[in-house]
Amino acid sequence: MNIREFQDMMHRIYFQRDSQRGKTGTYNWLKEEIEELSEALKENDQKALENEFADVLAWLASLANVVAVDLETAAISKYDSKCPRCRKVPCKCLFSK
Amino acid sequence: MNIREFQDMMHRIYFQRDSQRGKTGTYNWLKEEIEELSEALKENDQKALENEFADVLAWLASLANVVAVDLETAAISKYDSKCPRCRKVPCKCLFSK
């Protein structure tokens, strides 16, 4: 499934609700899912972990819909098969994250 | 671009570094990008906003690589073209987010 197809799916399912809630409320739910992901990372339940990753991606796509960002275009524009900073694969950045 | 293709791209570019850093450190960088996204949402710069969305997706995929989660499978398994809770499109959940 394309990143765009997934974002479109979130649009069909949730945009009515997401757009009414707005960007701040939707961002806050994304942040909550990030916290839940943190908890899942400490546990030993791979299925629960997958569930949280799915939720973070879903809320990221939902937020992207609210602020009219195309996730796929944004991601490909920046990452274009190599590190955007050092331009290498694998990344050879010094003093990096 | 498939979600999986993007995750594979992050693997080629960053896994060497991500795996050495580990899941906690990689999660912390994801969390930092979420904070940067929050700041970008307050501004009026669509390109900067797209940049932050790209970074969040990249770090989510990087973290998924570190903990061996397939983002695409996780997302499709849960969201399967309808709200996983009420099973409707659009979502008709009551007392929901």
C-alpha cells in the first residue's frame, strides 16, 4: 500500500471528525499515541507494539490531512533514497543523531 | 511509494546507526521530531511543515526497523479500509477521540 493510499484511507474514515477537531486537537492525539508507543516499547508484546505503530501512523496521516500535507510527497522529496544531509547511503554524517 | 519501500529505504540509509543507538535513543529522536512538528504547526510555512512530517515518518520507520515491526503490515492489519472500532466508513464511533 502506498503512503498516499493509506493517507487517503484515513481521509475516508476520519476526516469528517479530524477536520472538526482541528490541527491542535489532532496533534494532541498523535502525541498521546507516541506516549502509548513508548509504553509498548517497554513491554514484551510484539502484537501490541505493532498496534501502537499503526496508531501513530494513522494519526500522523490524519493530521497531514487536516493541514493539507501529502505525506508521500513530503517523505520522498526529503529522503530521495539517501541521507538528505550527507547525501550518502548508508548515512555517513558526523556528529549526527 | 509503498510504506514498506519507505521503511526499507530508511533501513538502507540509517539502520547501521539506528541499531547501534537502540530503541530508546531512537524513540527519543522520534519524540523530538514530534515536538518540532508542533512548532511547525504554529507557523505559516507549508514547506517547513512538510519537512517535519517527513522527519516524523522517517524516524517512525527507523524505530520500526530497530524493533522489527513492519509498518505497512501493522497499519493495514489494523485499519483495513474502515474504523477498527466501529467498522464503518466514515467512522461513526460515539464518545470517541
